[in-house]
Amino acid sequence: MIEPVLKHFENELIGGLGVPEIALGVGGTTTMATAEYQERLLEAEVRDDQRRLKRFYQANVFKVASVPEMARLVWRPLKAEDVYRLSEKLCREIEHGIISPAAASKKLGYAPEDLQGAVMSSTLVPTSNGEERQLKLELLRRAVKGN
């Protein structure tokens, strides 16, 4: 007769944490749609808590601890999809010359040595207008010569 006692503790855990049953790996009566809805609600709640904690730490704790004003608290992504979306965004920014590959690598949490030996297409590296003009002139000369 230990099962009712275990069920009681399970219910207390779920109620106390405010986490959906499915997130704890229990609750066989939840449908897929309900589970996805509960997951979205939980994520929104966690992000809200993160935002509040970030503001508190940056406004109060960082000042007391003499942390430089430029320092920011950055939370790890909640899900793998968040990392993938950030990676896609940073790749587009690299392509358009907004940020460097090193900056993107740092934002994604890679170690600096991870960039060593990385191969990149020359189209991803932004050039100055003078270099771009020289390249266009050289290509035009080659086209005229037939090379």
C-alpha cells in the first residue's frame, strides 16, 4: 500500500514546483496538444523569471559586487531550437558583414581555439570599398582578355 503515499508525494511535487506533469515525466493522461501547450506556458514563465532576475542582478547585485557597467547577464538557451535559431541569425549577420565569425563563435559559447583551422568562403569576409573595386576591375580585365 505504498503506491498511494508515492502518488501523494508526486502530486505535492507537481503542485509545489508548478511544473506540468509531462515535464517531470509523469502523467499518462495528458494529450500531445496539452503537453505542448503546458510546455509553452512553462517556457514563457521561465523566460519571465529570467528577465526579472537579470534586471535585479544587473541593477543591484552587480553594483554591490563592483562588476563593470558593461557586463550583462546572459542566460543559456532553454532548448536546442533556440541555439539553432541564434546560429542561423548569426550566420546571416556574418554573411552581411555585421559581425565577425569570432564574435558569432563567442556568442554561441565556443572556445576561441575552436575557430583555429576553420575554413571560410571569401564571400563571407567583408571587404573595404577600395578592395572590392580593385577586385571588380581585375575581373573586368580578365573578361575583356578572354581569360
